[in-house]
Amino acid sequence: MKRLSLFIALCLLGLHMEAAQVGKIRFFSGDVQYRTNQNQAYKPASINLPISEDGCLKTGPDSYVEIIWESGITSTVNASSQVGIRKLMEDASSKQNWMNKLETKVGNLKLQNKRRASGTAGIRRDEAEVTTDSLLFWVLDPQQDINEAIDLYEMKQYTKATPLFEKVVIQAPLKRDAELAHAYLILIYNAAGDKANMQKHINALMQDFPNSATLDCLPTD
């Protein structure tokens, strides 16, 4: 009886000491291997393979792996890399922090825009008097209503919201609505993994709106 109790206790201790799942492999391509801790050997990865905080991933040439965390955000390990899951989690947490801060600032800007008419906020381009037949004339009324794009974003219909935000920027690139549209597009393109378009809007926001309240929320890398 004592032996049975000791065996059960040891089993429960082993379960308790086993690292909890923090995410899983969402997708991979090529040679990707995973080990649960430093004392274990690497084994080939598989889709939906649970990963733990003490684990480690290794990728070969022309290979990569995408991790989805319990929070729902994702991380990618590129070719010829070896990285610990704990480090990936820290990087993902940092990424989530700037996104949360930017979403908060965007919410504040949205409220401010509702309380006042959309005025000029940018400073990069030279001011010029233009008429409807001028090459400098941006757009004919009716203009794209940014609130329509925001409503789609809040319903998570990002594919439909994206071209509307882009149109807001094109039709009046120095207006306050464009500042807000840039911020939304940064969030959308980041979530889609489109780093090129995300960086394009980061650069435009920094250049056209150097006094924007959103700048201290942008990613630094």
C-alpha cells in the first residue's frame, strides 16, 4: 500500500513539474525540429505540436516555423535558427505591448475626431492654393468617411476596412483622419504579417505627423 501511494505521489509530482503548454506550432516548412527541454533530444516538428516554456526550436536552411501562442498572437522563426521558447515568448509579449498601447491611442484619437471637425495636422508637404482643375487637387467630394472603415475594423473585417483606410490617406494625406488611418493600417498590416506595408505607414506617420501622440507606441525594430 505504501509503495502504491509513493508511486501515485511520484506520478503527480511528475505531472506538476511538466512544463505547461504556452502555444503550438501553427505551420512550418522545411526542416524544423523541437525539443521539450535541454535534457531531451530534438525531434521533427509537426502541425499543432504543443510547445512549452522550456522548449527550443531549430530550423534548417530554407525553413521556417510559425508559433501561435495561447494569447492568439503569432511568432515566426526563420531559416537556420535556434531559439528558446522563453525568448520567443518575451519577444511576443513586447510585440503585444506596443500593439495594445497603439490601440489605446487610436481609441483616444477616434474620440477626439468625433468631437471636432477634421483639420490639417501634418506638416511635410508645402501648402498651396488649389482648385478642382489643379494637378494638386486631391479628391472630389464625397470623401471616404473614416468612420465606415473604423466600424469594419471593430467588426474584425480587416480585408474590407483596409482599402477604405488607404483611400482616407490618399484623399487628404495631411488631415487628422489620415493620421488615424495610418495607425489603423499599421495594426492591420502587422496582424497580417505584411511588414512592408506596415513599415510604409510607420514611415508616413512619422514623416507627415511628427507630433502625433501615436509615435511613442510604434515598434522600434
